[in-house]
Amino acid sequence: MKGLVDRVILGVISFAILLALVGSISAFSLGVDSDAVSFTSTTTAVIHATVADAKYGDTVRLSADLNSLSGYFDESTLFISSNGAKSTNLRVQAKNQCVIGSDYVTVYAQICDGTDCQVASRQVNVEVRPSASSSCSTYTKLNKQTLPETGFSCGETGCNAVASSISYTSYFDPTVYVLSIRKASERTCSSTGACYYQQLNPSGQVQLDYKIINSGPQGDFRLRAVTNEDSLKAVLSQTKLSLQKFDEKQFYATLYADNAAAGMHKVTIQVLKDNAVVEEYEEFIEVRGAYKAQLAISNIGASGLTASACSQNGFAALNGELTNTGIAIDSYSVTASVSGSIVSPSVTFRLKPGQAQAFNILVPISKLSIGENSVLLSAKSINVEGKGVAKVIVSPCATKTIDSKQEVKNEKTLVSAVVKNDFNTTLKNVEGRITGIPANWTVASNSFDLGVGESKNLSVEITAATSEPADKPILEILAGGQVIASTQLPAINSGNPLTGLFTAIGGINLVYAILVIAALAILGLYSKKFRQQDETEAYKQKIRSLTLAKSSLNE
């Protein structure tokens, strides 16, 4: 019994190891669109190779044994991003235009997991036909000797079989087909060399119209569309065409972005004859990315932008910055409008993803009303549009006059006035200012906000620091630092002779002021001295008079 249990356990372990080994590399298959292809020595044969049944995350490396031919893969490494099939093209060419015959090309696909690799291969018989455009006196035959030297004759226009003993293992058609594919509307290019390609939105689709023109022999042809990305798909309206000489036929291709990455993508429309490409047309598609943008105005606060109707330049400047927050290049136009009418020239620029651009919008004040204005800023491209409202408050010129009262109290001049808000917006920080007075006088004013239609009393106190008079003082009413009204006041007088003297002196050059003061001092001293001399002389005269009088009495 114990031996049976041991054998069961050993079997389970072996089966688990086998599953691990088998699961390490996905079982996949390699396929080609044809086992045999034919082309001329001056064209290219296309072998369409497809890897199927590979698992997500596998990396497939492709290679080819070309023998005596040359060629390359469109993609030699395929990354499996989802379960299913992924394909690429092997493009095979003759090494020169004087090569004919046929050979085998072996295509290999390899998937490795560490040191364990799985390889699949497919063999394709490739036939090279002589080209009518080549001028070869002799031809080099490929390694696979299917054209006996004595059984083939070539002239100026091509080669033809001349002996019945020729052994030829593949179909040979020396006919030269001349076809061309034209798009209904070609892409346009500017004088700078920049071309504008067909654009496609993410997850979108577009239909492109073509026509094929046959300028050569009649024939039956096959159409196919080749893309390098699984996420970009092309579906043709028809895959088979029968064309007479000089025939023209229309067809179209529907392209699906299917979440393709933003950027340029290529689709190749091919015409095949017996699996050989005889004509192809390359179509470039620009897949747009996710388009986003952010608009910010830098010089407007919560209370809005204040402008004066008396501004010298006559404009209200809105400074801002636009940032492309999407993942694709886009072109934008920024404008300003008031009440549905554009009031500024547009500012345009083209931005890369993540790039920012500062701008300056100048709005003529003549387009705005006194008071609060709502200016609509719009930034838009063909893909996105953003809007925002900027508040611009226009203050009037100092034109309005008001009634005021003036009185002198405690050596101070008091001015009072009633201020009424006749504008359509609230006036902030209403206060008074006195002009036309000496610079060192002081002015104090109360401050308040005024709602629409509201009235309040304004009080201004003037303190004179000198005896100079203010002949023409002016009371100015301000709101938010802007003058909204003014009135002429009566003259203001202040008396203090000494202060007035020193104020006057203060306006003279300091040296001259000192000289004036010194002169006044000397004049005072001399006046005192002369008075003292006069008094002394009078005293002496009285003494002499008394002496004489005494002498007379003694006699």
C-alpha cells in the first residue's frame, strides 16, 4: 500500500514539473501568406509572416535564411501585447538587376524563456523574373538551378524561353504590369516644407478614397493594407480587382485608430499580382492625442482688475499664461469679448505637451463701461475650448464736483462733504485727499465703503505746520486709490511769524541763511553799543555841568 502511495506522489510531482516546463514557453505557430512568391529583379517581393497563439508578454525574434537573395523585416522583433496574432513583412530583393531564377527563403520565429527557446519556421519558394527595364547582356542564376543555361534567351526588352527542354518549377510570367495608386485628395505642404497629414482622433475612424490606374496589360490583382501597429487597423472596400488596360477604378480604405498612440502612423496600400507587389502607396496618419489646456490670468485678484478711464495708454491689460496639459501638440487662439463682441486682437501660439506660454491681452477702455465689467476670455483650438470671466472695474476721470463745508477749530481746518455712489458697483475705500497745500502740512481722513446709491459723510482734518497760506486747496474724493470727484476749497491761512521767518529762510541756501542771521545779530549789537555810548556821553555832560555849578558857588 505504501509503495502505491509513493508512486502516486511521484506521478503528481512529475506531472507538475511537466506542466511548468510546458507553460514556460507558449505554444505558438508561424504562418506566411503564400508558399511561393514571384517578382522582377528590380522590384521587391513581400512575404507576410504571422505569429499566432503566442501568450501576452512574449517577445518574438524573427530571422530569415535568404541564401543568394537579400532582404529585411519591417520589424524583426515582435512584442505580444495581447493574446492573439501579430504580423510583419519580410521584403526580399535580388542583389542586382541581372539576376534570374528561383531559390528558397526560410523564415524563422523564436521565443525564449531564459535558456529555453522554441523555434518555428516556414519555407517560401521565391522566383526572380527578368525586368523589362534592365539592360543585361548576361544573367546570374540563383543557387537553385531551375533555368538551364542553354534554355533561356534574353534580349533588350527581356528574356524568353526558347527551348522545350527548360525545367521550371515555379510559375513564370514575364509580363510587366504598370499600375499606379492615387489618393482623391493629396496632402498639402506649405512653402516651409511642413506637410499636413490626415488626422484621426483617438478611438476614431476615417475613410480615405483612392483610385487605381492600369497603364499596362490587363490582369487580375489583389489589394491589401499593411500596418506596423496592431492598434491602427485598415479595412479596404475590396480586395480583388480585374483591370483592363487604361482602366481606372475607385476603392476606399477605412482606418480605425483603436486607441493607437498619439503621433504619426504609416499604412501601406499594396497591389499584388501572383503574390508579388507590383505597386504600393504609403499613407501617413497623424493620430491626435488627448487634448487639454489650462488658462490662468496672473494680474487679476479676487476683487478684479482696476483701470482708469483716464489711462494714458487707453487699455486694460490682462496678463495670463496658457499651458498645454494634454499629450499632443495643439494650436490655440486667445481672445477677449464683452457682451458677445470681441474687443481685442487674438493672440495665437502652438504648444507642445507640457509647454506654457505667457500672453498679454489689451482691452480698449473705450469698449468698457464705468464701473464693473465682465470680460469673457476664451482660449480655443480645433480640439478644445476653455472660457473664463475676468472682472474689470473702470473708474471715471475726476470730473464730478461735490458740496463741502469748511471751518477752523482748535487751530485746525475741518472739511466735510457728503459722498454719494452714483456708479453701478460698490466703491471700496472711499477717502479724502487735499492738494494745493504746503508739503509738510498733515491731512487725516475717515475711510468707508459705499454701496450702489448709498451716501455717507466724509471728514478731512488739515493741520498747518507753517504760517504759509494755502491759496487754492482742492478736496479730492478717492475710491480704491482712484479720484472719482473733486472740489475747490476756500483759502486756508495760518499765523506764526517766527515760524514763517524760519520757513522762508529754510527755502534759501543754507549759507545765505546763516549770513542773514549773523547780519541781524551784528546789527543788534551795534545798536546796543551806540545806545550805550550815547548814554555815557550824556552822563559825562551832566557831571561837567555839576562841576561848573559847584565852582560858581565857591567863588
